[in-house]
Amino acid sequence: MKAIVLSNDILMVQNVERPQMAKPGHLIIEMNSSAINSGDKFFLKYPAPPGAVSSLYDIKGVSGAGKVLQTGEGVPNEYLGKNVTFYRQLRFSASIVGSWCEYAHVHYLDCVILPDSSDPGEYSGSMVNIITPFAFLKQIINEGHKGIISTAGNSATGIALLGLCLASGFPLISIVRNQDARKELEELGARNIVVQSDGNFNQDLTETAQALTATAIFDGVGGEILNKILPLIPGNSVIFSYGYIGDSVPFTFHTRTLALKNIIIRPFSNFKTDTVRDPESLEQALKDIGKLIHLPYFKTKIGKKFKLEEINEALLFIPKNGGKAVLSLKI
């Protein structure tokens, strides 16, 4: 089969052995498409640490969607013949075949079954953006938080968090950059939006956060936005840091601010949550996501489709409005 392989630090399309027999607990998936996520680019630039989930033949790509052709021993019967969306990092396996190819091989606990009427191409990058806010919401509820402030705004992860909070009735404040982003979230049903460029930003965020007791900060940006909101968030807040796209501006603060307001800063990774680490919890989470995934919050926003042979052009693609470059096997 054709696959995008990293060879001598160069990405190229090669012919590699196609997975022939699904291992126990695994699926063979005929790929429809695979989105290129920021994490894909990050790990091409900074190789994954020892022990991270790798792929046979060093085939790249961690997320995608396609049709299940074969199931291994121990896989529930409902997976066979269904379209699924997946994120291959959730369940460790030495038998994984990455998603930038014609036929992937992943554990079924990486996958969510899609509705029969859905187009799998609309979910080529969905799971990577859903599982993080899903696990986050579970964790902060267990820790006793009553509301969330999200710096992820109208990014794919921010929109997925919005959908999950609306479905569960959990208060969420979304921070966005401009009025266009505000309009997008309003059309999706968001109730509490603050705009960074507004003159009333400080007052709006302070008052809304106090009213909703929003002490869990879901931060996918870092840098400048944290500098701006640190003095405004309620006392006893916890900043959960999971993304660093704003790292070009250092995060600076007076230590007395943290001490007097009892602010805590913690890294967040879905891999370290009980939701993902425990197989039974992960299986239930995937079922719960499957009940919601038809909603518009969880579809992949496609910027442009590329063939496998166009991988280098796809990596250079600069998206607009949050759209992703997608490697499609259907063009």
C-alpha cells in the first residue's frame, strides 16, 4: 500500500506492506482521510520521547477516519463494516500502523463509531480535538470546579469543549480574539463569550467568571493571553496548560499574584487522566462521544484536501478560520 514514511528525516510516499490480519483488540481500517494536526507538525520537528506510541514502518499521522474492514479477537461486533474516526495515541500498541496511508491498523479503543448516515471525511481530525476536552471536563468536575474559562476560543478544541459543556449543562466562558469568532460561537449556542479586542474585556471576564465561579482555566495558548487574564480570574483558580501556540510571548507574573489569589498552574494531558488511562473508562468515554459526535461541534473543519503525494504542500498550507489540511484518499 502507499504510505507517507519518514526516511532519513524526509517525508516521502513509499510502498509498504499492507496490514493483512487484525491483531487481537485491533481494527484494519480502509482510510478515507486524515487531517494534519498541530501535533503532527510538532512531532515532526521534535521527535516523540522514548516510549511514545510509534507506528510500524514509521508511517506518520495520528488521526483519521475510514471504514473497518476487519476486526481482531476481542473487538465488539458492532465495529465491523462501520465508519470510524480515531486517534491512535489513546491505547498503546506495538502493532499500530499510522493514518497517513491507505490502510491503518489501530486498537479499537482509539476509535468512535460514526453514524451510518455520516460522511467519514467530515471526521478526519475529530478525535484528537474531542478527547482532550472530554477528559478535561470529567477531571475538573471530579475536582469540584463549577465553571470553565477557555482560551481555546473558536479553535477546533475550543468548539468541541463548547459542545460538551452545552450537552452537560456545564458553565463555560469562551475567550475569542475578535467579533467574527464571537459570531461563530454564538451561532453554535455559546452563552458566555468575551472578546480580547473589546474595551470592556477586563470587566466582562472578571464579572462573568465571578458569577459562574469559573475556576478551571482550559488554556491552549499560553503567553500573552495568560498575562492578560491572570489578574482577572477568580481566587483559587487552576490554570490547566495543554497548548503553547502563544509561546512567542513569555508568560510573566508577580509571584504575589499567585500567592495572594492561590492560583495554581498545572500541565494537562489527556493521556494522564483517569478517562484515558483506565481501559474501562476509555471505552465508556468513546461510547459517550459516539452519542454526541453527530452534532456540529465535533466535525473537522476542512481547509483544503491534498493527495498523499502532496504531503509537503499540505504541511505548508496556512489555514484560514481554523480549517485543517486533510490528506484524502478520495480525490
